[in-house]
Amino acid sequence: MKIRVKRIFKYTFDNITNYELLPGEYEVGRQIDENAAHLAMQFGAAVIIPEAKKKKVTKKAPENKVLKVKRTK
């Protein structure tokens, strides 16, 4: 899951160390902690980036294909 941080977000977990998220896109679990991402979304500083769904590619016949015309009566 990815999130986009809209503005600087400062938070703390242990009441001693202050952490800061700068604006940008982050991968949850790899770049930032899940709890930090949840806090940022809860306070309105971040939004979830929706995953792009892959479209199924269908092959089309070429448009310049020559066809025989049926004879009319």
C-alpha cells in the first residue's frame, strides 16, 4: 500500500523522540511504519494512493485489411 503525505506531519510514539514525515509518496511497511501511516491518515495529513489495475489487452484486426465485397443481386 502506498500513501501520499500532503503536508509535514510530526508524531511521536514513545514521548521522547519526535518523528517527521515530509510531503511525498511512501511505501507502507518498507519506508514508514504502519502505525505512522495510520496516524497520518487519521489526522488528515495523508491519503491512500489507489493501486492501478492492469487492463487486459485485446488484439484488434488491422483497419486496412482488404475484404472481398459480396456481389449484390
